[in-house]
Amino acid sequence: MSRQDAATVEKIRRRGHLLAGVSKGIFGLSYQEADSQKWRGFDVDLARAIAVAVLGDPNAVEYVPISPNVRCQAVDGGVVDVGTFNASATLGRESACNVIFPQAMLYDGEAFMVRVSDIDGVNSARAIAALSERVVAIQQGTTTATNLERYFGSRGLSYQLRPYPSPQEALAAYASGDCNLYALDRIPLTGERLRLPNPGSHIIVDEPISKEAMGPVVSARDYQWVRAVTWIMRALIESEELGLSSKNCLRFSELDGPLHVTTFFHPSQDKLDCLGLQGSFPLNVLRHIGNYEEVFARNIGSASPLNLPRFKNTLWSSGGLLISPSFH
């Protein structure tokens, strides 16, 4: 029997937990705490939201660290039910592995980290061009190599590329001086900078190399599962749009509130059957995980060590790129 002969939702329920592919350790996105070994991060919370909607339990997740060069293959082959490993959506990945990125949840762009001492006195806009040599650490299997070829080629700059199997090895190569640049998406790069002994001695150059739209990855063979993950992600965005949070959701659910809130919290049975999800899944996701703003703040934003602004990761109504179609 192939993986696609049975619905993914039913397989997860029979197993009793979600299999979520994660990175091999990106601070702020998916990483294990040193003391407890618990998985934390933005992408981890996305997986927990899916577990709530399918199983009613945010802790019913087994996290499977996967190398970037095989992560979409792992989703396509059924090694995991969903990939939440900060992967960027590309046509090449969807066509090569028969996977889908159902909903972009984090908009970012690749950037460079460089030592302050290497660009001392140079305007940040000219920092990379001013270097006498450019030896760039990257992670294998990412879109970074292609993006760098375009970036350096358009500027007529020479460079050496050094790919490493894991984020830890790429950062170590940069920290040791084997490479004088580290290229990665800006948000995770901010977290990686904090791992260095003296973060203040390093700067992230304010010149984006690329545009990246990242989110969960699922197999394209089970369309019910594609739709389910899509609308679970949208529930995080829509709850913020409606002014609902983990702090006020129970109060709203107990009152005879506005029809649009009731409709959002409690999808009709035909909608639940279409998605294969538990009743009142938007309310339960909000109770256990929070809305998008809460997820971003505690992992990447103001309540996290990264302390990053949301940039384009704000609601469309505030000039950002996040939007959820109606739940009605």
C-alpha cells in the first residue's frame, strides 16, 4: 500500500502523533533547548498548531531533523507528514518532488553576515564590494547558491562558495575565519549571530540578496491534507485580523458574540469533513498556540532574543503581505 492510499489525516490519528520535519537547528525557527532538549521556534509552533487541529494536542508531535538537500524528498516519500523547516517555495521544488507549499507564513530575504572589523569605515551598502575576497559559507541544499550566483554575477564580483551539511558547520566555518561571509535568510541569520561568542563583532549587511516566501510543505498527492494545512495556517492569520488572541478567545467564545467570530471559531460540519479536522479547530489552535502575532513575537519578535520587527510579516491591512481568505 502506498502512502497515498490512505488519507494523511487518518494515518496521523491512527499513529497518535504528527511527524513534522524540522531544520537541524536554526535559532528562532526550529531548534532544541540545550537543557530540556525541547523543540522551540516559529516553525515548531506551526507544527504544534497542526497537531492541535488534527489531534487536539499541541504536544502530539514527533520532530524529525532533516538536511536541506533532502527535505522535500522526505515529505514526498512519506518520511514526515509535513515539513516545517523554513523552506522557501520554488517551482523547482514543487515539480521535482510533487510537493506543495500551501500557505506562505514568513516573508524574508537572504543576507550576508560579516565581521565589523572587515568593513570598518565602509558604508554598509558597499560593504560586500569593498572586501578584498569573498569566501561565503552556506548550507547545502538551499536556494542560496543560485541566489548568490545571480547577486555576484550582476555586480561583477568574484567569490568562493563553501557549502556545509548543517547550520552548525556553516556557522563554525564562519566563526573560525575559514569563511569571511555567511549567507542565510535574514531572520535565521539574526538567530545564528546570537550563537557567536561576541555577536556585537558581527553585522548583518542591510542589503537583501533575494526574496523568500517560506511555509509548511506537504505532499501534493493528498489534496484533503493540502487544504487542511492551508486553513490551519490561515487560522493563525485570521485570528489576528479579527483581534482574537489566546488571552481573549475563551471570553469571546463564551459570549453571544458577532456572527463572523462564531463562524470562524466553529466551522460547520461540512467544512470540517472537507478538511478532516476536529470541531472548533480555529478556537483550539488559538487557545493552545495563539494568533500569528503571538507566534511571531515569542519566537522572532519583541518577546524573543532576536527582537526583530515584523517587516513584511504584518497583516495586509497594515501594509504587510499576510492575508487570509474568509472562513465564511
